[in-house]
Amino acid sequence: MEYSCIGLNNLPDEILMIIFQKLNNIDVLYSFHDVNQRLNKIIYDRTFTSHLTFVKWSLDNCIDLFSSDIMFYRFCLQILPSIHDKIQRLDLDSSSIKHVLRVANYPNLDSLGLYNIDEESAQCIFNDETLSSIFKNRITTLVITIYNNNDDNYEGKILSVINTCDKIFTVFTHLTSFVLYESSYKNRVRLSFDDLLYPNFRSSILLKLIINVHSFDDCFYLLDGRFDQLHTFHVDLANTWCPDEIKNQGDLPNLKCFSLSCKLATYAYNEAILPLLYRMSNLEELGLCLTVYVNKTFIDGNHLKTKIIKQMPRLNQFTFFIRSFMDICNEMSLPSTEDIQQTLIDFPFNKIISYVDNFADRKKSQCYIYSYPFLMRYYTRITNNFPGGLFKHVRVVSLFDEQPFEHEFFLRIQKSFPFIEELSLVNHKPQNRKQSYVSNSDNQTLSLIEYFFLNKLYISKVHDDYIEQFLFDTKTYLQNNVILSVDYESLQRVTHNFTRDATRTNCAKISKLHTWGQGKCSNSLEEYFPYAKICYRLYCKTKKQ
């Protein structure tokens, strides 16, 4: 049998399109630009040219895709001028913004992503006369990530955000969609609004706003009429502090799509959240991700139907994650999982998951009710009763139980949350099956749990077994640059006073170590965590949830 060699040029255009669509647009353009006229015709299709992203998310920030000066100059001098009229959106790192925007005229450019912007780069870019006409006349969609490389200067971060944000709507005068994030997911600075600090943060034409803010005050501030045409508003709260007096209670008839999320608990659900929702009489899409303290009755299907859905006649999409929790009083009759599920039999939206956990030691009870598929970023206080599922959007997970978590439980968690970035754990009960693993001669059957995206791990309020669970390299694989928060004395015991080989590999992957308790700086600790910045912290009492 004779073998023939089929080259790229032997493949039909349709097959080449399918192959190229599997690749990054930047790689396609860089690799095949000007190879021949036929390939140029294919790669100049809007599939590869309408949206160019020159950045990518790494584990904790956004990095520039221009890996070398050769690649950067080839794009600026050859590729971008050839396709300039086809580009509708550009995503750029702050270091390359001015160069890329100056190399050609982009007549169809209307969307811009500016990443890793700090106050200095913002002033340089926003005050550039050459770029100002692009910003003012063409850009209708803007995505910005704020960057500050001083993790310890929180006030400096806030001031940088303030000075950058206040210029947005004077520089980009035609914005209809605005998204504001921070470059690092694990060190986000939430905005805290004040008229004196943000006199120009307003627009009469903005239709869509996605933003992180500090508290309910800021949420109310953004809905006080300064964005009176807003129809889509997604807001994430750093905390749920509620002002004593809530102002600006006017209706929001233009708002069609609203989502509210916070990973911390709120004690002002009836006072703040429900009244806010009742201002949105024309809402068509609603998303809620909340933890709510309740006195006597969990938030169940009946509550959602009567208190929310019935109040919004135009609502056609409702996605939610609500964990309500209460104190258990003497002789209190608590609903079971089956009782909660009965309230959801005729629920009009999606598939709904619900279950109840009771904590006898803490005298608390909690109820989960959420829509599935799950679109939220948080899933909090997971117990052994967790029903499983796949949660691709979740980035922050917390675990708590009064019963031990075994190795198999953590394996389930990793499979259910494959893109988890932040994990916290509270459990003071020792693992039951740990000794069986130790005594089992076939210990290799224990599955290694791999966390490829985890960059923040809180295990300061746990039994020693869980520190071993995450630091033993035979049980857990951690990627580099993890921030670890752990009790000092527990860490000292588990690592055998910072000499144990079984925990050495994962400890070498820690970039920042927060030790809680009365720990003291020692050479052995520093040598055991060779790449970590070490911070010593004291415990303070917090309200139990």
C-alpha cells in the first residue's frame, strides 16, 4: 500500500476553517498571515478578526499574550494594518494599548478591553490626544481591570480605583456597556462610592453595568438616577452592611436584568433586598446568590413564589443560590429536606436542588435552595450532605461540618468544582478512615486530588488531619503560588516542626503564608517555605454563622 502525504494546502477551505477555529485567533493570524493568498482569505474571515484578545487570565491576574518583541512588532507592523477594518473588539494589556491603537485606523472598533490598568497608565492613556477621538466617538463597550501590585496598601488601591473610575464617563462619552473588574480575583478592591469622590461617575446613555462594590450603600448609590437608562445591572457586594436609613426608593422601570451576589451573610434581607427588588417592576431576568439569616422560617419555594415571582409579572428567567440559616431554639420544629422539596413541586423555573443541614453542637440549621445548572461564583458552607453535580462557574467554595470530611469527600468537591480558586474549611473532627489508609499496605489506591486553579486556601480552623489532607503530596497536588492561611501550632505539628518530607513539596508551592496564633519567626519555618512571604496573625472572635 502506498502512503501519500497531505499538506495543509491539500485540505478544502471548510476543513481548514474547522481546524483554525480550534485554535486561538492570535495564533492563527501570527502563524498563517501572508503564507499565501488562499490562507489570507481564510484567516481574514470575521471569525478570526472581529475580536482579538491579546491577554489571558493566569491563576491570579491577567497577562499579556505578546510573548516576545518579534511577535509584538509583527502584529503592529504587518498583521493589524492588514485587518484593521475588520476588527470590532480589542482586549489589550496596559503595556501595549497605545502601540496597538496607534498602528492603524479601526473604523469598526466599538468594544475595548483594557487590562492591568493602574492610575499612572490610565492618566497616560486617557490624556493621549491621538487616542481620545477613538475613546470618545467609537467605543460603546468598555471592560477595565484595575491593577495595583502593592498587596499591602489597601488604601492606595482604593485611591487608584477612585482616580481611574472618575474619568471613565468623561473620556468614553458614548459608553452603553461598562464592566469593571480587578485584575486579581483573590485581591479584589471593591468600590465604595461617595459623591465627593466620584462627581463624574454618571451617564444618561449607559445601558449595562457590571461592577463590584463595597456594600448595599453603594448599590443604592448606583441606582439613584445617575444611570437612569440602565437596563442590565450585575453587582457583587464585598459585605452586606445595610445603612440605617435607605434613600432613593424610586421605581426602576427601565431595569430588565438584575443580579446580586455576596459570599457573606446578610441580616437585612427583608429590610434591604426585598424592597430593592420591588422597585424593579418590569424585571425579566433575575439572579440572586445570597446567604440569609432568618428567624423562624427558611427561604423555600413558597417564599420565592409569593415574595418574588408573584411581584414580578414579566419575570421569565430566575437563577439563584440561597442559603438561609437560623438558630435552633428549644422544642423548635425544623423542616426536613423533604418538606422543602414539597414547596418546589410546581416551581416555574429550571431544575431546583434543595436540602437541609442541622448542627447540634452549634444549635444551628441551614437550608440550601438553588437552580441548576448553577451559574453563580460562590457555593458556601458545604457539608457531607452535598448532593454533587458539576459547577463550572464556581470559583469560591467554603466547607463546614460537625461530622468528619473523608478523603473521598474532597475528591467529590474537586470533581464538582473543577475551576475552584478559593477554598476555606472549618471542621474540628478527626477523619475516621485516616488510620485505615495508613495501615493499608496498598496505600497507592488512594486517589491524588489535583487542584489546578486553587490559589487561596484557608485551613486555620481545622483538625490537624485536614492540614495533612492538603499538604501531603500523596493526597493533594497544589499548583504554584498558593496563599495559605493556617494555625501555626497545627502546622508545626503536622510538619514535624518543619522537617517532614511528606509535606515539603506542597509547602514549597506556597507564595504567601498567614500563620495564626502565637507563632514566631524561625529559620526552619522560612527554609521549609522557601518562596513564601510569611505573615503572623492573632485570632479575633467572630460571629458564628
